[in-house]
Amino acid sequence: MTQELLSGLNGYDIPCRHTIQGGESMVCLITHGFGSSNDSPTAQLLAGELPRHGIGTLALDLPAHGDSPVDGDALSIRHCLDDLARAEARALELAPGARVVYFSSSFGAYLNLIYLSTRPHRGTRSFLRSAAVEMPLLFHTPTPEQAEELARQGFLMLDQGYVRPLKLTPAFLADLDAHDLFQLYRSGEEQVCMIHGDEDQTASPEAARRFAQTFGARLIQVPGGDHSLSGPGMPQLVVREALEFYLAP
């Protein structure tokens, strides 16, 4: 595993980890969930397994996440998409001519779908784990304490088992509201496969089903699966399904 700092497009560096050796015919760009990092258990599992099948991996830290040098003031949809574009370009620098695929979790899946809809990209297949397709709605009902904190100091500090406390600004919350996937997403030539637990209490399973039906994505539903899909055998199931999806003719 190689750690790198990529020079970003917005005045800060982007921490990433990759397994790319240079001869791969396929590379996977990994985007983590809200409050997570490029060193998440899922990213580690992918980095250990995908190279066995000839697929290099590159995982990045989104702004204000993991080892990112910026805080929530720099967290915006545009910055996230810029960083995804920079990471994709780096993967192709390391493995020129490789086919690009995506693996994205939760908030990262929401971003990946916006990226596919609004930015030039090289990826052909996108595997989405516990996709937060209704991401803006997750912050529409703050607790009384959160509402008071936002009114008092002008931002929220969230620490719900995250890698580091996450600063959320009104500008970021408004940015989410301006990016409704059901209005924004445009299906193109990419193939999209989703995997979602039917007991996910964070990202609505019903919304995932509605998205898949509306846009023709394949949906794998996991009985008893929570948001992390961390039950017995579930992480391994996620990796097997992703590999099958990437390697299918």
C-alpha cells in the first residue's frame, strides 16, 4: 500500500492510498462514506482482495475527512467532485490505459452519482454500497440541541463515531439541498450496481429501491443488513458482488 498526497485543484492536498503497480488493466477508485476515511475497513478489504484479481485500487480522503488538511469550511460538493476527478486522473497516471471502475459507500455513493452525471469521467461501472441517495434529507430534522448549536455558533460539530469530528456549515447543508439526485442524476453508458441492507437505519432502503427502479440500476438487497453491512459474512459478500460486477463481460 502506497500513501500519497495529491496536489488538489482548490489549494489543499488530497491524502490517498493506492495499490497500483502500473501494469493493471483495471483500477478501482474508492470513495468513503460520511465521517469515514481512505483507511476504512471496507477500503482495506478491497485493497487486499481486488489486486489478487488484477485490479489496482486508489482510495482518497474527501475534504474534512480522514487526514485531509482542511476542515468543514472547505467541505462542498464542488470540492468533493474536483477531488474525485484529481484522484481518477492520478489512477490513470499510475496505470495508463487502464479501465476505471468505482466503489463508493453511502455519502461517497451520492457523490459518485453526481460525478457521473455532471463531470467528464473514464469509469464504466459503479458499485454502490449503502448509497445515501437521499443525502440532503438526513439533515432536515436536526435535534433541538443541534438546532441550538447551529443558531449559537453558526455550524454543527458532529462526532457520531467518525474518524474525526466533522464541521457542518449552513453553506454545506444548502449545497446538499441543491443536489437532489432524483432530479440531477442522468444515466449514461455506465452500469450501476447497488447493494443495500434491508435494515439500514441511515440510508433508506426504500429510497435505494426507488432509485434503482427509476434509473435501471441493479439492486442487491441484503436481509438483516445494517448501514455498514457489517454482519457475519456481509463484508465478504460485498467484495464478491463487486468483483463479479467489475469482471463480468
